[in-house]
Amino acid sequence: MEFSSKLLENAVYEMSQLPGIGKRTALRLVLHLLKQSERQTEQLSSALTVLRSTVRFCTNCHNISDTELCEICANPKRDGTLVCVVEDIRDVMAIENTGQYRGKYHVLGGKISPMEGIGPQDLTIASLVNKVKQGEINELIFALSSTMEGDTTNFYIFKQIEGLEVRTSTIARGIAVGDELEYADEVTLGRSILNRVPFEGSLRTN
Amino acid sequence: MEFSSKLLENAVYEMSQLPGIGKRTALRLVLHLLKQSERQTEQLSSALTVLRSTVRFCTNCHNISDTELCEICANPKRDGTLVCVVEDIRDVMAIENTGQYRGKYHVLGGKISPMEGIGPQDLTIASLVNKVKQGEINELIFALSSTMEGDTTNFYIFKQIEGLEVRTSTIARGIAVGDELEYADEVTLGRSILNRVPFEGSLRTN
């Protein structure tokens, strides 16, 4: 791409560094900003830089937070003995949206992935193991994605806390509510039969 | 979406103001920036604000430019008597990429669209008519998109310069090179037959 302006080229280059944004999309976005008021660009830039430079993570669960303890960890009504282990803050948001969970979280910040050069020391596993050792947690719920990396991470943590007094569980895998059986993949369908629940249990809504 | 941090929410909100970027994509992009070095966010922000605050448009063709006259307008080898009228700077880039065009451009900045509240006064039509009136242009090539809005804009400009000494043409519409006839739409195929060119002409490559 030949640009008529170095400033434009630079802005498009920086924009195209974002994941999933190619050069053409970046150009479209930058030209859109040029058509809007200068204030909009300033607001976008400052929102990003302020977030990036002052971002804080909850010292307990490692979720992004504006305060030392995030709202969930600071909430005395949440059950601190039940901890849900997730990869990412998006998973926290997804689970919170269900309104079904009253425990706390632990955000790992990713999963073990040798292919991407992410080892256990890059995640917040040590801090999780520490919390378990202090004996205040009764149950850990693993809610990582069911991929090779997710399973590896689950297993690594499981090994680290072996022998400590804590129950572990993983979220149920099965056919999604509203899905047709005939379109489900075999692994999911197989697991949903193995892990069937008593009929009365399936009627619970919370 | 419930955010654990106001700063995060604000950054996601600003990002989702960009066209084609929803809340989820915005969150993904912002979280990506948080995983990168602080410098990357700074570079993105400053590239955008610098561009937006110091952007200049070529005084002749209204293309984005770092100088008063853009490189194309300032180039004495380009034929100033031939002017290609386009909507957008992306169209200039697309035509420049072909390497086939040695004339200059006139960037309208959009097309007349009553639905979006864009009238002739929002575009650089007056400046184009002025240039034509000065009598230095022999031919205007309309290269707008062949939509209702594009046709309206073409016609509006055509009416404005009626009676002035200038030839007008539009780019050829037809079957794209490499396309199969059977998949072409009727309008395009019909036009490509009406506007057929002598066989020797079709062998020209520049």
C-alpha cells in the first residue's frame, strides 16, 4: 500500500498491530476517525493510555480492578471458600453474567502453552497454590477451556495442590441448552451421557 | 456487560465507537494492548492523535497529504489536464496501485446521500467546478461507485459543468478479468456487451 502521507501510514501501521485488524481495516478505521471530531480521537487515545499506564490487578484474584481488592473479592457476601479458576477476565464476566455463582475467582492470565512460550511461571499459579496452602479454600472449580492447553493447565495445578485439603471440580461439559442432539459432536455427547445427572437435579435453576 | 474496572469499561466503550467494532471485539483489543508493552499503546495513541490534529489535505486535489500540495499534484510528470474524480483517498490508492494512470485526481470526500444527510456542499464539488472553469482540465474521469448515490453525484457534477469546455467519461464497467461469464450479474454483463471494445484495443496493457 502506497500512502500519500507518512502520518497516515504510521497511524494505519500502529492500528494494524492489533489482533485481527489488517491493513485495509486499519485504514478504514483511521479514515473514520479523520471524519469524526478531533475530540473523539483524543478520548480514544487517552482512554487507552490511561488504562494501560494505571491498570491494576486485584491482589487476591488478579482480575483487573481500579482498587487493591476487586469488587468481588471485597464483597463479604461472596463465599471465599469456593474459588473458580479461569483463564481470563472475560471468563469472569461471562460467569458473572449467569448470576448463578456466589463464590470468588482466580484469574490465571492465560494457560500453559509451550507452543506460545507460556509456562507456569507466566501465570498466577503460584499465588493460587499459596492461597490453597493457607487452608481457606474448600473447593476449586476449574473452568478453563477444554483444549489441550486448558487440560494441561488443569493437570499442572492439580499436581501442585495434591495432598492439600481442598476439593476440586470442573464445570460440566454437555449439550448446550436448546441444542439438538443430532448436531452435537461425539465427544461432548459421550461425556454428557457419562456425566448424567438425576432428573430432579436437572430441574434446579439456581 | 459488567466490567470490574471503570478504566477498562471506558477504554472498551471508546474502542467500540469505531465502525465494525462491537463491545466484544473492543474488549479483546483492549485486553491485547494490556498484555503488550506500555510503549505499544503509547505509539498507537500518539500516532492517532498526531494524525488527527495535524492532518492536512492537498489544496488542489483534497487528498490527505503532509505538504500543501500532495506528491501527485506536485509531480510535474503527471498530466494535469486529465482529472479522475473519486470518492475517497482509498480509491486514489487503488488506482495508483494499477500503475496505469498518469493524470491527477480530485477527491470528493464522499458522495451525495440524502439518507445520510450528505449534500453537495459537504463535498469538494465547488472546488472541482472551479478548477474546470479555469479551463485547465481537458477530461474528467468519473470513478465513483456505481450505486444510486454514486450516479446521483456523477449527475450533479455533470449538470454543474454543463456547457463548460471539458470532456467527461466514466470508468468501464464490465466482467472482471478472470471472472466466468455464467456467474456475472445481468446488468454488468449487459453493459459489457453494449460497451464492447475493438478486439485490438483489448490487447493493450497500458
